[in-house]
Amino acid sequence: MKKNKNKIIIILLVTLFVLLIAYILYKLIPLFISLNDPENQTKFKEYIESMGHKGWLMMLGIQVLQIFISFIPGEIVEILSGMLYGPIGGLFICLLGILIGSILIYYTVKLFANKNLDRYKEKIKTYSFLNNPKKIHVYFFILFLIPGLPKDIFIYLVPFLPIKFSTFLIISLIARIPSILSSTYAGNSLLSGNYLVTIIIFIIFGTLGILGILFNDKILALFKKHNDKDEKNIDNNNVEN
């Protein structure tokens, strides 16, 4: 009886959360589309600035939401942050939002892990190379550095991997900086009318992102192959000893 009650509560909470996200997306998507117009960009910036600290908190909230809903392109939020607060200010907002979002995801997963343990175990099998405690730091840095890879999904797996959460946060945030900074700089250049710089940045990181998406499976397979080779060498050394 108690288990059924807990399930009902969880289902209700998840339903409310999904409805909230759907409503926010319903409100935000037309906004992002309208920001293609330079005039709307200026008006939006003036509106956010008029809100003072509330506008800053709103952008922070959007970034936290993006981490939870990984199918929302993070670049949109990063460009918008750069437009409103400049390259460095936008970078700070994005990193803080990612930090808060990652912490919320981590402890939410830990709270409900027992309910979905089998599902997480299946996912971990897909990324078996992350179970290597000696190389996991390097793997995570590369995974979060390369544009186009499914970064945010790894946050959901961290509670089950051989790495301290604080270490993961430091590695992932540092690795994200080049990509975020390029987007916030592009956003700032776009608002300033420096379209050439914006186009160059979009071409460079857009190409890297497309390559990351196209070769996603091959990159992960390469990590797995490298990890399997290490484990095989360790086993051979143990047999010889």
C-alpha cells in the first residue's frame, strides 16, 4: 500500500514537472524565434536590463532548465546570455546555471535511484569505459570538451560511477568553458552588429558540433576500445605475476 502511494506521488510530481516544462517551452520558443530580428534583440536586452537582478535570475533559471531538458540546445541560452551580459558575464551565468542544474540532477537521481536502478545499470553498460577509475577523469574532460556530444546525459550517471561528484563538477565545468565562451562571444558580437565575427564563430563551432554528432558513436567506441585494451593488459600482467 505504501509503495503504491509513493508511486502515485512520484507520478504526480513528474506530471506536474512535465507540464511546467511544456508551459515554459510554450512561452520561450516564440521568444527565441523573435530574437532573429535585430530590433527585437535590442528591445529584449533593454527589457531584461530594466528588470535589474530579476532579469539576471531569469537567465540563470533558463540555464538551469536547459540542463534538465537536454534536448533544448544549450547554445541558444549561451548566445542569449552573451547578448545580454557580454562574453564573460554570460559565461559566468551559464557556468553557474550548469553547476546548479548538475547538483539538482545528481541529488534527484540519488533520491530516486532505487526505483530505476536497472535502467541506470543498462545505461552504464553502454558507457562501460566510464567505470575505469584511473581514466574516468580524462574521458569526462574529453567528452565535455568536444561539441556535439550528449554531455548532460552523463550527469544522470555520475552517482553510479567511480568519481567524486565534486571532481566531476570541476572537470566538466572547465571542459565546457571554450564552447560556452565562443557562444557568449558570438552573442555579444551579434548584438554589436559585428556579424563577421559571429559568422566565423558559428562556422567553426557549428562544424565541430556537427562532427561531434556524426562521429558520436565512433568516439564512444574508441574510448571503449582503449579501455578494453587497458583492462586486457592489466589482466595479462596479473597472470604473469
